[in-house]
Amino acid sequence: MEKKYNVIVIGSGPGGYVAAIKAAQLGFETAVVERANLGGICLNWGCIPTKALLKSAQALHYAQNSESYGFSVNGEISVDIAKVVERSRGVSAQMSKGVEYLLKKNKVTVIQGEGSVRAGKVVAVNTPEGVVEYGADHIILATGARPNSLPFAPIDGEKIISYFQALVPEKLPKSMAIIGSGAIGSEFAFFYKSMGVEQVHLIEYVDRIVPLEDDEVSAQLSRSFRKMGIKVMVSAQVKGVDTTGELCKVTVETKKGVEVIEAELVLSAAGVVPNTEHLGLEELGVQMNRGKVIVDEHYRTNVEGIYAIGDIIPTPALAHMASAEAIHCVEHIAGIDSPLINYGNIPGCTYTSPEIASVGMTERAVKEKGIEYKVGKFPFTASGKAAAAGERDGFIKLIVDANTDEVLGAHMVGANVTEMIAGIVVARNMGAKAADIIHSVHPHPTMSEAIMEAAEASTGHAIHI
């Protein structure tokens, strides 16, 4: 055995590197095992590079609509997709180096290679030089997830692609079909259409896009997408994709019948699969369900000394979720009595234009539970700041318990709402009521004052609508 550590983390994504740094800060001798680039999928192939691409799309939008802001751009505005991708990859590389710096600063040992777990709390790392074994008192699994390849549309990396290839296009296709309208599918639909792809189909199996969001939010994004020329298809089931010809032929069954869509490129954006194979978990008897590791409220598996966090456990597959789980897991190992994570108060964000941000229960969920409720809604068409910014699409919607005044859910769609949702998360965490929001003076003119206005609307006494 090469060496023994107090804590070894397998995976260096937003769950893994946060767990390793927190462990080191609490005095544990810590190592992190990573088979690829530090920062995992989020920093290298997910959250960060997509936001860089979307920023380029936003900048292009402003340039194309410069006259509405009082100035003109001389000459034709063209897209250099190679430079757009280059910028995105540069941002990712910068962030990965930042993680490397933080791990080094906190004296975390980085072990390059593919890790697996063996009996006796041993981590075996497959390196180019061979397998090296390390001992640990505690092993935290944070190996993340990968794109789901659908049986009727298997990813080949050329005609049917995942977000890996979608992030680094060598050229823009003329037409594109996207299967799945969650955050990944919707963000790429917006990006590629903004970049100039002539025909973008966004295909969703259920009756609305971004189906985890409130129905009114889904409807608003659908309107915005259709306005920019994206062909939104809901209640649509993809039956197969034929890639034998020059164009892909996507067979889609809808309420109106079967339709065949021709597209140069198909993006499969229908979920992710946990990376739990080849970790040695079955041999150790670690309890699993459909590829996900079963853990308790402190992220302990049924095997003593082995923990799991992030996308490989049955909790929301969100980067900030993995980081929160990492911190609680390590603090529990250290004997710190930290509060359990409240999974009913986890924000979700989609970085389309308009943006989406939400936390808590949707109106549909509240109805299903039979809770008596009120709705307060404030449209950005009535916001001075939104009008000044030229960003009037969207609204703030608060769902309030009619008896307790508790904010059951907040649903936002509009410019910069992903920067505003955290305030509601904090408020809900502290037990704030709608009345507390009403009586908290918000700055004017801001987009965020729409939250106060929505709270007032829930009482029927809104001033500005």
C-alpha cells in the first residue's frame, strides 16, 4: 500500500473538490482521485462552459438589437463559432486551474487516475504506471454522471450528439433537433438558435417544456422560444432516429399523428446516468437502486467508512446540491452537528433568455396536496428597471399559504432572475412570511423589487399593477 489518508475523495467535481477542501480545513489528511481534469463535468463540460457560450449569445443579441438602445453597429454582424468556443474553453481552463490552486492551498493531495474501492477501506487507482493502492479511514464517492444515450437515439458523437459535442461545435449546423427540454436541452436550443441555426426543434415528451418548473413559467419560456423562432413540440414522443442519410430523420409521435423531422444534427438531452460502474461497489455489497447509491441523511452507505454524494445518489443532480452534500458529509465525519439539508428549499436555475429560477413547490404541487393558497404575481412589463433594460419578458410568482402566510414556492422567469432566487431561499430558510418580504424595503429601480411587489399582490394590495 502506497499511503494511508484520513479521507480520500473519488472525483473532483463540485461535490468532490468541495469535500476534499472541507476535509483538509477540518484537519484531515486528504487526497482526491481524479481521472480527467480537476473540477469534473461542471467546470469542464457543464455549468461553466455553457454559461460562457450563453454569454456570447447574449452579447450577440445586444449587438443585433443595438438600434433599440440608441446606437448602430456598422457592417454585418457575423458569428465566429471557433472564437466563441475558444472563449468558453478558456473560461473552463481558468476555473480548473482555480480548483487546482485551492486544493494545493489546502494541502490536498491530487492523485491522477481512475479510482475504485476495495475491501478494508482501500482505494485502488489505475494509473499509466499500473494500479496503486491507498488506505483511508473514510472514502467519499463523488464520481458524478454522464449523458444518457437513448436506445432509439444512440449517441454516436457525429450526427447524434450529447452536451460534450454540443459545447465544442466546429461549425454551426443549418438545422437541429433537440430531444428533451430540461435545463440542458433548453439552454442549447436558445444558444444554437441565437448563433444563427436556421431551424431548431425542441422536443419534449410531456405536455410542457422545462417540465419541473411551474406551469406558468413553462408557458412563458415556450412563448419566448417561439417568438425567437424555435419550434417547440410538447406531448411529443421520439420513436426513432434514422442517421443513414445526409440528414437525420427524427420520427416523432404527437397528438396530431406521426411527423418526421429532418435535421442536420440531433442533440440528446434526456437526462444523465450516474457513474457508478467499475467502482467495485457491488463486490463490497454497497446498497444501490437503478445505478444510484443509497445513503442515509449523512451520506453514509450501508458499508462502514464509505460515503456518497452528488449525482450518484437519488437527490437532485445539481452542482450546488453536490457541494452542500459534500460539506454536510465531511462535517458529520468530523463530529460537527450541522443541520440536515432541506431538499424542499433547493433552488433550480435555467440560463436561457429569459432566465428561469425557482425554489419550493409549484402551483400544481400545492393543488395536488390540497393546501389552501394564494398567488402573488408581478409582471416585468410593469417594472421600470425591466423597461429601461429592454428586458420586459417574464414575471415573479410567489405561492403563499393562505393560513400561515408561509412562502411555499417562488417561481421567476426573466432577466437576471438566477441572481435573485437566493434571497427567497434565505428567507424560507429563516421562516420568513410573505408579510416579512412586503415590509423589507427593496431598492428602486431594480428587477428584484418585483419580489416585494409579488408578495404585495398575494394580499390583493399591490401598488404597481
